[in-house]
Amino acid sequence: MLNRQGRPSAPQAHGVSDPAAGMGDQAARMQGDANTLSTGSAGSHPTFTGNKALAQIEPLLFEIGHTDVTGVDFDEPENFKPRLGGLERKDEIGLPGLSEPEAMRHYVRLSQMNYGIDTGLFPLGSCTMKHNARLNERMARLPGFSDVHPLQPVSTVQGALELMNELGRYLVTLTNMTTVALSPKAGAHGELCGMMAIKAAIEAKGEGKTRNVVLVPDSAHGTNPATAALIGFVVKPVPARDDGWVHVEDVKKLLGPDVAAIMLTNPNTCGLFENQVAEIAKAIHDAGAYFYCDGANFNAIVGKAKPGDLGVDAMHINLHKTFSTPHGGGGPGAGPVVLSARLAPFAPVPFVTLKDGEFTLLEHEDETAEKPFGRMTAFHGQMGMYVRALAYMLSHGSDGMKQASEDAVLNANYIRASLADLFSQPFGDKPCMHEVLFDDTWLKDTGVTTLDFAKAMIDEGYHPMTMYFPLVVHGAMLIEPTESESKASLDLFIATLRDLAMAAKKGDKDRFTGAPYHAPRRRLDETRAARSPVLKWTPPAPIAEAAE
Amino acid sequence: MRYLPLSDTDRGEMLARIGVQSVDELFADIPKTMLLKEPIDLPRRKGELEVERILSRMSSKNVSASSVPFFVGAGAYKHHVPATVDHLIQRSEFLTSYTPYQPEIAQGTLQYLFEFQTQVAALTGMDVANASMYDGSTGTGEAVLMAHRVTKRRKAVLSGSLHPHYVDVVKTLSEMASDDVVTMGPDVSGTEDILSQIDDSVSCVVVQTPDVFGNVRDLEAIAAKAQQHGALLIAVFTEAVSLGLLQSPGSMGADIVVGEGQSIGNALNFGGPYVGLFAAKSKYIRQMPGRLCGETVDADGNRGFVLTLSTREQHIRRDKATSNICTNSGLCCLAFTIHMTLLGQAGLTRLARVNHANAVKLADLLDDVSGAEVLNKAFFNEFTVKLSKPAAEVVERLAEKGVLAGVPVSRLLPEAGLDNLLLVASTEVNTDDDRAALVAALKEVL
């Protein structure tokens, strides 16, 4: 099979001894590229194309496209006098195009190299890979939501503002907080918004110069310290204890007039509900500081407890986790922040208000008597995600959301109880919330690491759990099944993990250290990628030149 | 409940295996007084049909761009997106996958990110691009922080024709981080004297082209002056299609290019989600924010892709990270790259010409309307019109007549005394009939 550059896509097949000889680096590289599929029993039946039935190889766009090919039809405009002020582009852009059928095939083939929730169990702890209902996709594409401009007159987008207002009402009700800033674009952006509100509140009290310390437990997501540092706070860690909880006396020891806030994840990243949260909140407030809660794990307690009752001042909600807007291979997310009465006046613009039966949008700081700290983003935030999240909430209802939290916690504990005899639990045998944390103590002397174990799970058809996080546990394996899994699915997953565990303990190292064997790629060399970064495709050197 | 597979029998068996009587025993760490006994006071579950009814009712209260003559821009643009794009981004394996932390089973995402980075680098004329940011405005904030890291200075100079929301985002971030920001006054004509602001204390100059008033700006002199003083030029765009026809920011000397990619592949979505494009000179790679996808090989020597240079990022570096960013704009970025692949250079330049031609036609028509005057000499697909009446009022009256005419400058800059200015955008979606409708309605109102 030749690609458009006239180079063989699979020169290694059919016993050709060294088909790339004399063809230059690029050809040699492509020889490697082509052999995408794993070895194993199929390895002894090479194919001419390098494809293996449904497992198709797909070259880069730049290796199959041409700059004079397009998949979009437009007529050239009639003669007109350009008004570009002499700044017309003179160089080639160098962007290849594909016709529509070619583009379709290119991306479908790429998609087939991906694992998604719809493919199988995706127990990535703290990331909450639950079912993405397609109703929500359909709703987000209604023209009144997807085909409206953020700056068209507010009289023409009353329904869109109503939706934002309704989403806000749901979030505030579920959390028992005072208000919500909808606009943050993702969880980390929500953290930034919440911490900015805290900073603004501290400055409003005239303590901006003195209160500059933020307490962050060692088990926190990396975004927490990164966010605090970004806006000039000094991060002080709260040390980890061997029971997985943050202790109020440890917090108290660090409190003083210099402390602005604590950033506490609850339920925490060890999969535990912080059982001293009320005492911690009280100590924080008594010291004149604020309680920021990382709401990444809110999905465990929706309908079971309200963060506002726990003393939280600000909490972001990852709509893509708790309310199942799709993760989409890494985004887009959405991170609305609910705020307590103490922080509500500082919420950033814009926000929606209802006045005389009409929704209005406050877009400028001086349009309100409150004290907004500024603006997080252009326009009004992630509308497309708001629609999906509200569709989720309406579908589940108050009863369904509570049931979802309970099922998520039940599923995690079922896995925990079913693996407790083989795997090691760093904080003892006690109930967890929506995710169960194991460490790698049980793998000691097997020669198998957490990473190896994860890669062997890939061969069994599972996406691995979160590995090596939280950092407070050695070789962490954080498993979050979510409420979307049936008992049968969990039973097979548990049986698989037990089989793998016993194989590791029996010394069947090869099953792990060489894994994955059956994925579209074998283990990838990340060190090489970082040492000499290749971040874009560059045209190959002409063959004749390269061969000299 | 259609989304929850467990039956009550399942639940009972599972509780027994766990060794507890009721699910509430699993919630025992929640303080007793705070554990809710009853469902929260919100409506009960609903079937698909009912949810669809509720949301459709809200949707129908809005006037969608496709249903009227539509000329609204100012940072988000109505373009035609091929049907293929929306089909492909809804493929399960794209839609329901996560950040490619397990690259062996995420090559689909990683390969398109690598292709996306290559496309963005080519489009902007830069060495490298990242795997996308949340949007153009937050990307601009990140670009300023990056410039501070590179130059070890902490003062940004913002052009007076940078989109006002972008200005606000940068100012908010800078004030919070105790960095300096100098903002030039509103610059309707694109003739501000930004050069005089550049000295050895400046970390970066942020200039948008085409700018928020539609002017096409030559960046070369600014780049030269910035370079002379060790400052960086951050070039911003909000209309990615313009790069099909205009000189790239890279060719004019930009050090960092950041822009809004919504125009390619993405719907208006009332402001989000969008996709931020972010590119830079290669010497600054290690100071870049956001995810980067790189090429490598697997254990069999086959080409593959991974997320790389993650030692910059928060999950490794924590409070020393280059940014707190932990995501990109995955699906929007995919939509961008698919649409760009369908266009190719040939399609993109033609699309850009159609946009420009439509805008030129409209500008000529509006210039002939008494009480309206186009202010721009050079523009791409958007320009500023000076009206004889306050633009907000005119836009409202035209909306009543079923024409969405543009963005009043006062919506973005209420205190600037520019109340009679209207930003008007025209893309490939506008027909001769649309233009005639706008002109006719405007004649009635002015």
C-alpha cells in the first residue's frame, strides 16, 4: 500500500528483509509507523497493509492530504476590491485538506484507537467517568442554545438566560449556598475564581497585606497549590496522617493571622469523607480565614449532604464530573463556583438577574451595588455545558441524584469489599465514598509495579484506574466505578482484578511488565518524547538528499 | 431510573457482601446532623420526553442566528460548520474518552492533538502550538503570565483595541497576581501610539488584529520595538478565518500568538464552550501553559503520541507549575481540527475571501445609508459603523424588525462615550437578501 507521498505504508510485511534500506530517515520512520498493531499470536500472520481486519492503521493528515484538496464547497466571490490595507498573506499556509469521504474515514479510524465510557468500564478515580446521556447532547444542540450569540440583545435570549438562572438555582439548592458564579470554564478555573473571591474579601477587610497563606493538604489535587500560587498566596502543606483524614488539631497548629484560607477536597482524594470537616470549618472561620472546598468529588454526596451546611465558603462544581457533561478526551469542562453569603458580593461578572419578569445580564462591575472582583472569561461561560448539566439534573430529579450518589458509593464499596483480601488498603479496612484507594504494598516482591498492573488491565479490556495519585500513598490505585455500572459489570471487573492479582503474586511477570500487548500501541517511550520534543509534523527531507 | 443499572435485589446483595445493613452506614463519616434524611426540595425524576419539552420551551424563546439576517460578531462569529464535524465529534470514542493519560488506548485523541498543534502552528506562522486553551480570553491571560516568566518582568501593555472582555480578564488576573497592566484608551481607528509605551520595564505588548473595531493591524514595528527592549509581542485574534487571507502574526514578528478558534468548527453556543489557540516561538516551549502532545515510539518501535513536557504542569509541579490549567478544550479542539482538515488551505483561503467580499459589499451599502458611516479603512469581515443615533437603541429597534444588526460598542465599553458606534460582522452565511434587509431596516430607524 502506498500513501500519497509514494512511500510504502507497511514495508515490513512479507519477509522483505530491509525494505527501508536506502529510502532515507522518513521512510524508515514510516516503516516503524506502519506496524501499529501489537504482537502476540496475530504477529505470526503479518498482512500486506499492516492493518489487522478492523484495526486500521491511519497515517497523519499531513501524509495523506494535499493543500489543493478541500472538502467544503464555496464559490469564489465575484470581483471586488479588497480592503485589507496591504496586509494580505503572501506565503503558503501549508495546510493540507481532505475531501469529505477521506476526512470521515481519517477521523473514524482515529476514534477507533480510543477507549471511552461507551467502550467499557472506565474506573478513573477522581475523574468520574459516568454515562453521558445522549439526550443531553441533543438538548445542547437546540438552536435556541447552540445558535445564539453571547452579545445579541438580551431581549432575544430570554430563554438562554432562564436556563442559566435555573441551573444556578439547582446548584445553589443542592449545596445550600448563597449564590453561584457560573462562568469558570473548568474545575481549575473555578478554583481560581473561588480563590480570587476569597482574596477580594480579604482585601475588602484591609487584610490583603497580612493574610497571604493558604493551607493545602498533601493529598490535594495539584491544581489547588498551583491556583493559590498563581495569585500570590504562599502555600503551606497540611501533613498527611496515617488514617487518610485531615485532623483539626493539625490545621489549628498552622492557623494564625496570616492564614487566608484552607483548600480542602471533600470527599477527599483518598476516597474518604473528611470526618472532622465541621470542626475544621469552625477553626478556620474563628481564625478569620475562609474555607475553600474542592468539589471534584461532590458526586459522592449530592442529595446526601449540603456543603453549605458543612461551613464551606466557596466550592467549584465540575459539571463534567458530577453532572456528566462529556469529558471529550480532555474537555471542554465547566466549573461553576457556589459561594457563601460572606463571599457572594465578590462574585465576578457576568451574572443573570430577574427583574420584573425579565432576565437581565449584568456584564460590568459598576452596574451593581455588589463588589465583583472582575471577570474570569469573555462572554458568559460554558453555555453548552450548562444545558447538558441541567438536562442531567432534570432527568435524575432530586430522588435520582440522591440514588446516583448512593449507588456510586455502594459500587465503590462493593469493589473494596471484594478485593480487600488481595489488595492493600493504606488506611485500613473501612468504608470509602465513591472511590476506593489501594496502595502497592501488596505488590511488594512481585516485580510488578502499579504502572505494570494498570497496563495489564488494558489488555483485559479495561481502562486503568487513576495511578500514583494521591501522592500521599505509595503506588496509589484509585478506583471509581461510578453509579453507571451494573452488578454484572462489577463482578466481571472484580474477577479480572483478582485474576491479575493472583498472577502477579504467582510471579507471572511477563503478563505485566510487557503489557499492553493487545492495545493499538505497546508501551510508549515518554522519556524520549520529553527529551527531544517533536510537537508538530514537519515535511520529510527529499529522499535523494537524505540518502546521500 | 433509566441511567441507574442496579436493582434493589442487586443493592441488597452488594450491601451483604460489604457487610452493612443499609447504605447510610457507608455515609457514617458525614456528621449525623448534616446527613440529609429527605431528598432535597427539587422536582422528581423525569422521562426524556418531559425534559425535552422543558428545555425546548426555553430554547424557543431565543432568536437563533440562522433564523434572521445576522451580523453579530465582536469575538464570536456565525459560520457554517459542515455536518461531518458534528457527526464525528459525537463518536463515542471521542465524546466519552478522558484526557489521554493512558496513551496506548488514546492514540485517536493524541494523534488529532498532534495534527491540531501542527495546523495551529502553520496558521499562525509560529514554531509550536499547544493542545488548546479554554478560549481566546483566558489564553490571553495565560500568555501574559508566560511573558512575565520569560522576561522576568511583570508589566503588560494592552492595546486599546484589544477586545474589552479580554482586557478585563487580563486585568483581573494581573491585579490578583499583583502584576502591572497599562491599558491604552479605546482606539477606534487603529492608530494608537503604543510604541511609546514600550521600554525596558515592559514584559509584553498585547495587540489584537483584526482588532475589536475591525481594523487590520500591521505588527512589524511593534515587534521590532518590543524586541529592542527585551519585551515580547503577544498577538491576539478573535476571528481565526482571517488568517486565511491575512499575513500571519508569526510572519510579522510575534513571540506568542493567542486566539479564539470558535470560528472554525464550533457553534456560537451563547459564548462557550470555545477553543483557545496558543502558539509561540520554540525557545519558549518550556514556559508554555497547557497540554502539549509529542511524538515518540512504542516498545515495538512504532510511531505513537503522548502528552509531554508535563513537568511544567500542576500535577507534577504543584505550586511551582507554569499554570494551574488541568484541561484543554478537547471536543472543541477536535471540531476545529476536523473543520480545518475539510477546508485545507484551498478551502480556508476561499472561505476567507468570501467573508471579506461579503463584508466589503456590506460596508459599501451601509456607507450609502444616511446617518451611517463606516469608519475603517482596512478590515476583514467586521467593521465599525458610526450612526446618527445611539447604537444600543438602534440594535434593539432592528431586533424588533427581525434583524440582528451587530454589537453596540457601548455593550462592551459603556463608559467610553462611544455610544453611536456599532460593530457589524459579515460572514459567508450572509446573503444579498440579508444585506438588503439590514439596509432597509436601518433606513427606517435612522
